[in-house]
Amino acid sequence: MTEYINNGIINTSNNVRDGIIEAFSLSEKYKKNILFSYTYRIDTDDFLPFVTHPSDRQNLRFYWQQPSKGISLAGLNSIWVRDYSKKDFYSEVKKETVELFKNSVSIADSKLVGPKIIGGHAFTVDAKSDNTWKNFPRSRFFLPECLATLNDDGAWLTISKFVNFKNSTSQFYNDLMQLCIHYQNRMPVTLPSVTKVDVDNFTDIPSKKDWNRTLCSVLEKIRPGEVEKVVISRSHQIKVSDDFSVSSALQILRNSYPKCTTFMFSFPSQGIFFGSSPERLIRMKNDFIETEALAGTQARGENMEEDRLLSKTLINSHKENEEHRLVVDQILRKLKPVVKDLDFNNNPIVLKLTNVQHLQTPISGRLKNNDHILDLVNTLHPTPAIAGTPTEKAIKIINNEEKTDRGWYSGPFGWFDKNGDGEFNVALRSALVKKGTAYIFVGCGIVSESIPQKEWDETELKLHPILSALSGGQF
């Protein structure tokens, strides 16, 4: 198959026309719409300009980048979208997306590239939204009309449309080509420079005084054999000026935190949720899975020697290691029934980020059965790193003690393909921006040795990435 773009004109071989004819035939046979996708190579190494074009501000936009791995995804608009608010919705997502991909036709040079379902959900899907998250979906999954993919094999655009046998094949082909040209023209846009903006008039919810009361209440409930860890979050709310640029924010995050996954979900009139997450929930390719335990936090040093000493303090801290061990143990308990040959180290390594360092234990293995990645997301979420242990008891305490709705903070977000492979991360170091206000969420794990002031200091450290992104790098 020969495909190339020359002066904005997309040239295709007969394979695209043949694929369209096949899709129309399937549509007529099954009397339903059939998903058709066309993937072609493009020449770019940065998709951020693609999803921050001024004319697309009122369109659904998605961005995902792992700089250290050279992987990027960016999506514009959607041809299929579903919102869910029931507790047990994973089976419904699976059923609908399996049907969506059934008999679909995909034309592409690379077998590694094609249409993907993008989505995520709140920490607790069936909880009632407060004013902060009002109108923002509790859970949303969608198929982008245009998906840009950057991987080891280059950069690609995937254009997806539904075929209906009652329509004209030639008209469908012409519409498809027009879409290709339309989205291709988004690529040459120059990325605006980072702009510095004021971020003032902040409000902490709860206040520091109330935070101390909350943590003392939680500590009273932590007892060996009953509740060992509870993760408590708080919200830091600030006004953002009209000069706030999500393009600037994402540039700062991806440049400052290349080991993290920088992301954005922009839903028109509902808000922009963005951040840079250090924690992978699950990655699956064929039957091989990768996850991790990430718990235990220490600041970075002002110089190499101080940083080394702080890292040593983290590694030797009984409190931080105990918090980390609880996460490792519960992830392993959840995975053992469905994963074989679990591989992990007994001693955690240190993940060094720009402003903090964490204890990290990578975990991998192979599935016993032919599971979908959503099965594993459902199994693992919420991990002890964002809820506590035992999970059900910790969540009850969270519901009683936290005064704000977490929304998508600490919920899973990611993507999957027609094979059920994909990757999901945990939405940490994140904020919701809407109507001139940024709502930043941070949290920390509370165990028996926790001290309220130190936990407050830890959350202050975790605020820095988003404060820096919101202000144009001034923090």
C-alpha cells in the first residue's frame, strides 16, 4: 500500500477504496453502521500544537504523552462517546466497545496503529458530584474522529468514520479525504511560547486547621489488623486569569516531568482536566502486563549531596517503607488470581522526579486468561496508593472524612484498542480548570506513624507541578 501527502493532497492506493467497499458490504449484510478507519503516516514529532489550535477550543480534545518513552497520543472530536454513572459499568463499556470494533475495517501501513477508545472516570463513579465537578462526566469513554499516534515507528493520523450502506461509497471516500486534509492542516501550527500568568487568591479545602483535625480523626481509626492505611486528599483552589494557556501548562509539565504521563481531557463547556501522573495503573500488550506500586515520598535536595541523603532517608524510613509495603502486598493479592509468573523486586527502587522522589516497585507478569485491560483496571482500582488498605474500610473512612468530591482526581484514565490491549494511569498531580478557577487535588497516605504537619508539607510539595504549570513556570 502506498500512501503519502504532498502539498496537502493525500494520495492513496486502491486499498482504501477496497476497504470502504468492504465496510459498505458489511454494513449492508448486518444492517448496521460499520466502523471504518484509515491510518496514514505524517511528518511531525510533536502533537501538542495539534490539540491546542485556537479554532478547536470548542471541540473535544485529548492529549497523552510519555516523553521518556517517545510515546504520544492526541485526539480531536469524537464519533462515538458514552458517559456512565453506575457503579458496575465496566461490563457495559466492554460490551459496547466489543460490538463497536466487531466487523470494523481498518486500513493502515502499521499493524501497531489504529483507532483507540479513550477514557477515564472519577475515583468513585457512582458518587454525587459537588459544585466543583458539576456537569463534568463521572465517567466518559470515546472514539476520536482523528487520533494522532507517535511511537517508535513514526507519526500517524487515524481518521475514523461510520459507514452506512444506505449512503454513497464515492461520497464517503470524498468526505474521508476532506477530513484527512482538514486534520493534516492542523499539523504545521506553531506551538505558542510559554506565557507567565498570575495565580493568586487561593483557598485550601479543608483549611490547615481542619486538615489537622481530619488526620487526627483518621489516625484514631488506624489499628493493626483492622485499618492499616488511609489516603486523604485535599483541594487547593486558585483563580486563573484570562491569560491561562493549557498549551503553556502542558509544555511545562512534559518538559519538567519527562518520566511522568502528561495528559489533558478538554470537554467543551464542562472543563479541562489535566496533569502529569507519575503512577501507571496497568499496561497490557497481548498477555503481558506491567504495573507498579508507588508509595512513600521525600523531597529532592538542593544539591547532589543533600539529594543523596534525602534519598537514603527515604529508603531507610520505616514509616515510608511500611506505607509502600501495604501497596505492594495488596496489588499482588489482587493480581495473583488472574496473573501468572509475577515478577517484582523485594526492595523498592527510588523514582526521582523534579520536586519529589518516591519508592517504586515495578510488577509484571502474564495473564492466565484472555482478559481485557478493563478487567484489570476494575481489579486494581482503587489501589492502596490512592485509597488505603483494606480498601473497603479505607473508602468508608474517606467518604466520612473528606469534605470535597475528588472527581477524576486519583481515578484511572487511559486507552485501549480493538484487542483489549492498552494502558491506564492514575490521575495524580492534576487539576480541573473551569470558569476562571483551577481546582488542584493532592493527597497522602496516612499510617500509624504519620504526623499531620509532615503530611501537610508533603501535599504542599505535590502542589508544585500544577502551580508551576498554571503560572507559566513561576513556581
